[in-house]
Amino acid sequence: MALLHGAKQLLGRMAGAATTARAEPEVAPSAEVELLTPTRPLQMVRLNAAFAPLVDSIPPSCRDTPSMMSLPEKQLLFGLASRYYDGTGIIVDAGIFLGGSTRCFGEGVRSNPRHEEIVRNWPRPIVSYERAIVNPNMPQFFRKHGLTLAAAPGESFESELRRNIDPVKDLIDLRIGDFMDATGPDCPVEILFLDILKAPALSLRAFQRFHSRLIPGRSLVIHQDYFFEELPWIKTHQEALADYFEFVGEIGSSAIFLCRKEIPQAVLDGLGNDLAPAEQLRLASIALHRSADPARRFFMALSKMRLIRKLQGRLAARAYLEVIKTEFPEQVDQTDNRRLGHALRRAEEFLAKKPGKAHKEGMRAAEQRVPSP
Ligand SMILES: C[S@@+](CC[C@H](N)C(=O)[O-])C[C@H]1O[C@@H](n2cnc3c(N)ncnc32)[C@H](O)[C@@H]1O
């Protein structure tokens, strides 16, 4: 109850802050919390009141495009493209796998009342990045979703991806290839959806490429892996820029941030310099407290454990894992929730591995389909 009260207070403050966002009439800001649904673990949708109404029904084509996202996350992307996006900048979708997010953005832009004006300014307003090479975990996803895709690890799934986004292809600038070699865009970015930050170098590259293009008071950054129990660098990089952002909310494993101030390129270049370990740990703690869902906080603590292992070694990480277990007894005991059990098991396995191997495995897991809660 205390948690709920605290969350409502926090949301009240966030809603106030959102009043400066230049939102469309349909998403007129309000001082009230619109959406706070403490349902099952990891399914809480908690969004700033200005954005909550955007999580609504979507066309069947968006729902049916295979994706690693949850339905509410797809609904948010569609809602943003159809009712928030006004064409001040472009939409960047990085790490699109079979095209689920790009299809949501494409269908959304198509049904946006300003569609014609948008494409006059940006003939292809959605820039999507993907290398389209099957990784070792993807065949399991293909089987699980009944896809006839026969591509084996190392082979391309580009044709399947192109098929999925074909009906919106006129709106898409599709960039196939390694993101580390990618160029552009040289224009403002209004919506930035990131599901490609699977390694520290990829994360740095994305932050340095896109964040100086964000429009203060307008641009949203959606981190699809924020409330994921691995990939601690995403939290470090984003929280190091906390002064430039307002936290907008949580949905699925995504965290949404509204850009408040222009971010100087020098600040972004500085992200590459190693922060002091104490500062990295402080940022991980801030990230942990972003969520009002105890299960997501549990995940964020597991992510911090990985950072501790890197900064302070295996013994310190093991000790922190024991602290996590005492601080999150309900999450540890929820043996009927496959997602929670999976996260804890992976954390134990991670601690048992040699450092190099643990890092590689972590990256792979980040691209795998995890069990539903
Ligand atoms: C977790 S998946 C994205 C899931 C997708 N957003 C969805 O909703 O289904 C991450 C994607 O990033 C892509 N990726 C990872 N590293 C990449 C790189 N260096 N360059 C381009 N794409 C990359 C992978 O191929 C994979 O499709």
C-alpha cells in the first residue's frame, strides 16, 4: 500500500512535469495519474498521464507481426506514431528483428492525421536498423511462433523481415547491416526506440549517434531493454544523462524518457570515458528505483549484480546476490512465475562462469526470447 501511495505521488510529480511536453490534443497532459495497473509481476503499465491514453487498440497486422515485445509495448509504439508524432523529426527504430516495431510505427504514421504533411517533410520518416543475421537463440523463437523460417544461425532473415514490413515499406528507410558501421541520420529524431544496445560499444554508438539529435520537450527515448535483468551499461549510459531527461514511465521491459534539454555532443563523447566505479553503482541504484513494480526492481538489482561483478569481482557480486535474495523474498519464492525463476537461474549461472564467457553469454541472452511471466 505504501508502495502504491509512493508511486502515485511520484506519478503526480511526473504528470506535472509533462505539462511542458508539446503533446497533441488527444494526449493533453493532466495532473491526474491515468494508468497505474498493479497487476501480475512485470505486467504493470505505469505511464505519465499525458501518454497513458496512447496505449490502446492496434490494427491486427501490428498484433500479428512476430516480435519479442509484449502487446502493450506494441500498442504504445502504434499510439505514439499515430497520435503523438507530429513530424518535427524522424522516428528511429534500432534493432527491429522481424519488423514488429517498424510495422507498428509504419501503420501508426499511416493513420496519423498529419500523415501527408509528415511525408512531405520526411518522405521516409522511419529509419530502421537491423543486421538480419540469425543468432543461436532465434531458431527457438521461430519454432515457438510457428514460423516456417528455415534460416540457421549465421544465415540471413532479411527476406522474412522485408515481407513483414512490406505494407508500410514506402515509409521506411531500412538499413540492413552492422549497426557499428551504420551512418546517419543527420536530422532531428522525435522518437527513438532502442532494442539494439546488446553490448557496451553498441550502446555508446547509439547514444553518441542519436542523443544529440533529440528535440528538447518533444523527443522520446524508449529503451526496450531497460527493465531487463542484464545489460547494465544501458542503465549507466541513460542515467548518466538524467539531467537531460524526465522519466515518463514503464511498460513491458521498456522505460520511456522525455528529453528536456539539448544534450551537448561533448557530454555524449564523454560517456565513453570510464566513470568511477562508485558513480556507476550509484547510477545503477537510481535506475533500480525508476520502477514501482517490485519484480522489475528485482530485475534491476540482478542487472546491478552484473555490474558489481565487472567492477568488484565475483565474490562481491555473489554477496550482493544474497542481499537481493533477502530483499526480494517474494520474487525469489514465486516459483510459478517462469520469468522470475529464469532471471534468477541465469544470474546464478552467470556467477558460475568465467568472466569472458559470462559477458558473451549475457549478450546472447539479451537477444533471446525469455519466458512470459
Ligand atoms: C532483441 S532483438 C529486437 C527485437 C525486436 N525489437 C522485436 O520487437 O521483436 C535485437 C535485434 O538487434 C539486432 N542486432 C544486434 N546487434 C546488432 C548489430 N550490431 N547491428 C545490427 N543489428 C543488431 C539483432 O539482429 C536482433 O534482431
